[in-house]
Amino acid sequence: MTIIDRSAEPLTVYRRSWGDEEVFLTEMDRIFGHCWQFLAHDSEIPDPGDYVTRKMGRDRVIVARGEDGEIRVFLNTCRHRGVPLCRADEGNSSHYRCSYHGWTYTNTGELRGVTYQPDVYGKNFDKSKFSLFEPAQVDSVCGLIFATWDPEAPTLADYLGDAAWYLQAIVGKFDGGMEVAGTPVRNIVRANWKTEGENLSGDGYHTMITHATALELGLFATPKDLEKLSDVVNPRFTGRTVDCGNGHTVRAQRLPVEVEGRKFWGYPEDMWEQFERNLTPEQADLMSCLSVNHGSIFPNMSFIENFKTNVDGPDLHARYIRITIRYPISATHSEQVWFFLQPRNADPEWCRLSSLAYLRTNGPSGMFELDDTENFVGISEASVGDYARTKPVDYLGGLHHKLTPPEVGWPGRVVDGDRTEHTLRAFHRRWNELMKVDEAATPSIEV
Ligand code: FES
Ligand SMILES: [Fe+2]
């Protein structure tokens, strides 16, 4: 799929995008009806019969590993009268039995049992016509399971495009892969589903303001911390932001130090060799001296690889990897799900430190999350007014930033600039392409 590269041009979005129910319903059809959506990590359903319940847009789905070992996704609704079949967040079952009239399905989706069938439907009732509904396509990359309702959608590999290179650098660098630690945490947020995706697409601009208290508490590296790592500490953090195409984005911030060779701080040194082996040199450069790395996979998945520093010890602490998805509920409400991933076979003490760092910062109750959510709620609340909804929000930051030289070898449209809005523009431009908004009738965006 080709998109027009216009991320270096100014962009205006109208505030109704964050609070208008008509816009929201159009999004459900034109975006969530067609895009690939992240559902689960395959470590959550390792054995035959395992399932988790998730959502695609507003639709409830079951992500299941069948008796045959295959991963399938089913609409979580009985073919008879529509009662949900699985009500728990997770479980293991060879069959799903409906609580209303007892129709029973295999975990491969076939209708197997119909209560009082000869009496109610006759002996010749064709159960094969009542298998569970499934998305048009299901696929995975690096253990991350996605699905789409659209049979015409490109393959997952084509949909992710250049973003797959960055996902692989984050979750694909460990011998033995990664696993989701614990059950993902869910929370209803009084904010439009796009607010966090836009922020994590590459908003480095807010960090020192929104998270000022976290800074004061020492949750970020201070120059003193960095002096332990290098004799040469620069005055400011540097980084790059990437428009990967299709609305997918990445921001990578580098610690402001000069060192010889590649350093994967935040991970035990005995893991560094596997990163060099499992990553290309260019991906390893991305991970070297990393401060924070985050991005969004359009429409509603985001990831972050981060660490906190120096609250309860002299050394840089364990890094952590987190994925979030935001299920749309209404124009002003969404449900957020946090996935905490850890490398399999990692040192248990390092895993404990990684968990603590996650919980204090980017975990569901972490300081960064609380800071950010207050802004996201505010955007939605301030965008529903009849006057405000007609007013623009301008995305002008970083228009003057330079493209990174191609020799660096990172895919996508890479910009040398840590505080830029070009990835935010990429997110909203993709939204506009899919919405095919009639500008004259319903102005939501100017392109
Ligand atoms: S609604 Fe499921 S068996 Fe009737
Ligand atoms: Fe933030």
C-alpha cells in the first residue's frame, strides 16, 4: 500500500476528532472495520485449549489455540441468540458452551452440540452452517497476534511495512523470545482512543513538562547518573523519529553520552552478545545507548521500551518493554490494556528490577501513566463543546528538522529530531486517508 509522504507539511486537525460521536461511528467502520489490530502475544496461549478474550474495535473476540495447535480468533457471540461464550479474561477449554440454551462449540469454532436438536430443529439440522464467526485474516509477527475483518486488507507483513523492522528490534532480540508477565491489566479511561496513540507516536515534546515531578523524584537519568557511564556527557538528549508509513511511527531517544562501541544499558551484560547476534548492525545501533524507544502501530497499539534510574540504587536499572492497546468505547471513552513483556530465561533478579521499574513508571499505576492520562482526559473533555469542536489544532513542530542520512540504515522516513511532530502528522494523515472525510461537509482535518 502506498501512501503520499506529506509528513513534512503542516497539518490541522479539528477538535471534533476527539469528541464527536458521528466521527467516532465513522471510525468504527472505516478504520476498525479494515485495519489489522493487535490482539495478544502467543505466550498468553501456549497450550491447546488456551484462550484469552480481547476486542477488535468494539467487537468482543476470543483468541484461542485449538486442539490442533492453530491460533484462531472468534467473535465472542453465540450463533443462536448472541450470548457471549467466554466471559473470563483467560482460560482453557476444549469446548465453549453457551449459558443461554447450551449450544456447544469446539475450540476450533465448529458447532458440535445443539440442545434437544431432534425435538427443536429436526434430525437433519446442518450444524456446519453455524460455526463461530471469524475475522478475514489472522497472522503474527515476533509472537504478536493481529487480525483484520477485511478480506481485501494487505498481508500483515505489508500492513506493518517498515514498522516490523522496529518491532523486531524491540521484541525479537532475545534468545528464547519474550512472554507476557501476568495477566494484562485493563482500565477504562475517559479519553478518546486516539489521544495516547498520538502521544506515543513520537511526542517527545511533553516529557520534561508533563513528567516534571517524575524528573524531580529521579525517575529519569540525571547528568550525575550519566557521568558513571561516560566521561563525555552532552548537554541534551538526542534522538530520531520515524514515519514508517501506514500511520505507524517510532521515536528513539538516545542517552546524551559518548562511548566506544555499543552499550545496551538496562540489560545484563551477558545478554548483550545475543542482541548483536539477533539484530542487524543498524538495529543494534538503534538499541545502543538507548534512553527510551516508543511508537504506535496504527490504529490502536503502542509500545515502549524504557527504564527508570536511580531511585533506590546507584546504577541504571532494568529496562522494561510494554505494549498497550486502546479499545474504542465512545468518542470520549476508551479501554486501555497494558501488556508487560519479559525475556524468557532472563536472570530472575533482573526480572524483579524490571518489574519494579515498570510498575513505578509506565505500568498501569505508574507515574508517567497518571501524568499522561490527565492530559488525554482533558483533551477529550475540552473537545466536545459546540464552539471548541469547530476550532483547529495545528501540528507545526519540527517542520524544519532534517532527514537522517540514509547511510544510517533505518527504514522509513527518519528525521534527526527528538522533539518533532512529524510522526504525529503521520498518525493523523493516515487517519484521514482511511476516513475519506468530506472536507466541505464535515471538516475534521486539513491536509
Ligand atoms: S444464545 Fe447461545 S444457545 Fe441460545
Ligand atoms: Fe508521557
